[in-house]
Amino acid sequence: MSRPVPVIPAGQAPAASPAPGPRAKKLPLAGVLRLGGLNDTWFKPATGASSAAVIPLLTLLALNRLDLAAYTMAGSLCALYGHQLPYARRARAVLWVGLGMVAGVALAMLTSAATDSVPLLITVGAALAALQKTLCESTGIGAPGPVIFAFVSSATLFAPQTLAAVPGHLALTTGAAALAWCVTMAPALPRPTGPERRATARALEAVAAFLTAPGGTSARHHARAAAVTALHTGRETLRAAGRRTPVRDGLTRLLDRAETALAAPGDADAALLVEQAARTRGTGPLPRTAGPCEPPAEEPPRVRRPRAAHPVARALAPGSPLLPVAARTFLGPLLAGLLAWGLGSDRPYWAIVTAVAVLQLNASLSWTRAIQRTVGNVVGVGAFALLAPLAHTGPAAVVALIIVLAFGAEALMPRNYWLGSVCVTPMALLIGEFGGHHGTAPLVGDRVLDTLVGAATGLVAAFLVTNRRASAVLERSLAAAEAARAEAEALLARTEASGAALAHARHRLTAALVALRAAADTASGELWQRPLPAGRVRDAERAGHRTLAATVTRQGPRAARPAPGDPAPHARSPEEDAPV
């Protein structure tokens, strides 16, 4: 039976209904442990980490000093970063990763040498984790994020240390980090444009996925947003790659063709895009595209704007949306370490690392990661118990196990985090406990306890420290997207607008739409927030996508028609009432 609609007398305004208050969101369970497919770069971090570890470990094995393996592995793990970046940017990024790793190890060793107070060590470990989380998120270094830094610094805090030994141990970490930098840059010799090729191929595949998505569905809406993001990433990768070359010009033409296909899907061939992506990802000649590559258009006059602050400075400034994330990442590891220590764990760094791994950008992602981390660690501890007898056969067996597990961890991580953790856990235990401070059975029991404590306290921190600023970021991103669209439409309305001006307006609008989707995804996973403007976000995205298409076809904003199956500009579709 339908509810009667109240009749409002003419001339009388309806009574203002109270604004809905914060409400909790449902936490996902379905599919949390489901295995996915491998991405096109799964083998790069895997081979990078294992290759960077081989020479230092074999050297220590020859010198019969594998008790120092933890210090060299700290530097070798830097080879996990930067594989998605073009080599010009990767060189700088991995250099900063190495410097950050060395700085964290140095501070942890000095603290360990200066005090035996477990509460103080836990506090320093939590503060380091919060700082590392903030730096990783603000700089966008990407996977594996702050977890590796937190593992290395926390394990070093609880390793016996003397001030006299600090310089030598720090030299081992520095040397291994320098070798890791060389390993991550080595593929530039045979394939100097490999990252650009992969980014372009992903953009072609994303556009093809949009073309084959069913019309008028939420899946099509998200497929279009994913295609816009992939195209933006491809262009940013080419922009960061450095000087123009014939190959990069060819990749630019492929992105142009993909952008045209996204703007006019009725005339596009998805199968051709997939075939071109496969040829682009390889090492052979690029697919041919019609027309020569024109030189970059002359930039239009720019309005002088104040220079933007560095991302790290913005992350640490008052009002930053990353400050609640940093507060979570301090509180969670602090509680985890203290609780694990109170329950009898004398080296509770594993609880600290687990809490850091659980804490993601929003509570929903933290919940998912807590389940994955707990399952993966418990299974991984069981795998360590099975591998321990083999490790006790000799130092060479330990070296072999560490290298194999390092490869397996990064190879399996893209399929699901819990599966990669099955290899990460025994590898970390072999590295952190190589000195033989504990027997296998007590170590297994302690690590299971630390895992449960770390996951539980990480979730408590994620639920208690709510990031209300995520909603404000979404509002700002929404306003920026609407302003960028208005600017692009104003240019389209001017017949004398230059191609360069349109290209720059399209670039700004694309970046604004990508930022809007990221802000919406982050805000939608937070607990206890006021309802998000889901319909307004989707209206802004749809209108922005149509304007992007108009800038490509140059038919004016009103001539850009929705693709078949897409809703009309202001028509409401069923998925508009769903969460953002």
C-alpha cells in the first residue's frame, strides 16, 4: 500500500525537513577473498625484489654473516617501488624511496641503541608509521605503499643494537638500496619506452571495455570513468617521460584515436583497439595510425597563479584530509603494539605492521584489508611452520627461501592481498627472526596473536577516527569539475578558439573528472557521514564526459549527443540513487 502524499496549500512553502544525520554504511563481505587476474606488470616487482636481494644475500652467505640479512633486505625492498612510472620520473622516485628507507632505518637503530623501553619503542614505531603513511599517500608513490617502510623500521626498532654498530649496519642498507635503484632502472636499457607503451595499451583496453559495456547501466558509467582515467594516466605518463621520440609520437597518436573512439563510440571498433593494445604492449613496431604526428600546439596565454605548495606540505597543513588518516595510523599501531606487549609478546612489531597494513584511505577498505590480512597471515604462519625445518638445514636454504618467497609474494599479490600475504609472512619471519631468538612454536603463536591484535586495533582506529574531511574534499572536487566543464564549454562556444586552448581545457577537465571519481570512491567508504551527493556527482561526471567528447569532435557542447544507451543529460536513471 502506497504512502499518501501530503497536500500543501497554494502559496505555502513546504516545511523544511531536518537534515539527515550521519549514518553507518554496510561493510562488504562478498568477494573479499575472491582471486582476480594478474596485471600486465606483476612480474616486475617480483623479479625486482628477488634480483635486488640476491647479490647482498649471497655476499653475506659467503662471509658467513647472514645475521646481517635484515639490514641488506631493508635496502633491497626498495626495488618494489616505481615500476609503473616512466624512467625519468622513476629515477627520482626510487631515489627518494631509498633515502626514506635509510632515514627510517637510521632513526630506528638509534632509538633501539638508546633505550630498552618497550612502550617508547612502540610509540616511536607508531609515529614513524604515521609519517610514512602521510608521505606515501601525499606523493602517490603507489604500491606497496607504507607497509614496507613500517615493517623495516618496526622490526629494526626491536632488534638488539649498539651505537658502535649503527654506521656499519646503515652502510649495508644504503648499499643495498643503491643496488635496488640500479635494478629498477635496468629495464630502461632494452626497453626505454616500456612504461609509456603499457600505459597506452591500458588506455586502449579501457576504451574497448567501455565500448562493449551494456548501455544504460551503472557498469557502462563506471567503464567510461575508467576509460577517462586510463587515458589521463597515459597522457601523464607520456608527459613525464621526457623528450619527444618517434615512438612517443606514435603512442600519442594512439591515445588520440582512443579518445576519438570514446567520444564517438558508434563509429569505433573495440576489437581493433584490443588488437592495437596487444601490439603496443610488445616490443615490435607500433600499430599504424592515419596522419602525421603534428608538433605540440602552441600554449595559450596563461593567467599567472600563485605557485602551489608541495604535496607533502599540503598533506601536513591544517585542514588536510590526510591528517585524520595519519591520526588513525598513529593510534592503530600504538594500541596494537601496547596490547600485544601486554598480552606477552616481547617484540610486538608484527602487531604494529599489521595495523599499518589494515589502515587504508577509508573505513570500508580497512575492513576489507583486515579480513585479507588476517587470513593471509594465519595461513602464512602455518606455511612458516612447515618451512622452518627446511630453513634449519643451513644458511643456504634460508637464502633460497627468502628469494623464492620474495618473488612469490609480489607475483601473487595482484590476485588478492591475502594470497600474497601467504608468502610475505614466512619471508618476513625469516628476515626478522634469522638470529634465532625464538623457537618455531613460540614464534608461530606470537605472530598469530600479533596478527589478530593488529587487525582488530587497526579496525578500531579506522572506526573511531572518522575522516569527515573526505566529504569536504568531494565537494571541492565537484566544484572544480563543474568549473572546468564550464570553462571548456565557453571555449567550445567560441568559433575562434584555438586547438591548443581546447586541448588544455580538455586536459584540465579530464584531470578534474579523475580527481572527482577518486574523491567519490574515498568518501563513499567512510563511516558515519551525512549522505553524499551521489546524483550530483553522476550528473557532473556525465556532463563532463559529454563536454570531453565535444572537445574531441569540436562540434560544440550542444552538438555532443549521448552515446546510444547513455541517459539524457538531466534524466534520472535507477543507479543515480545508489551510493556514489
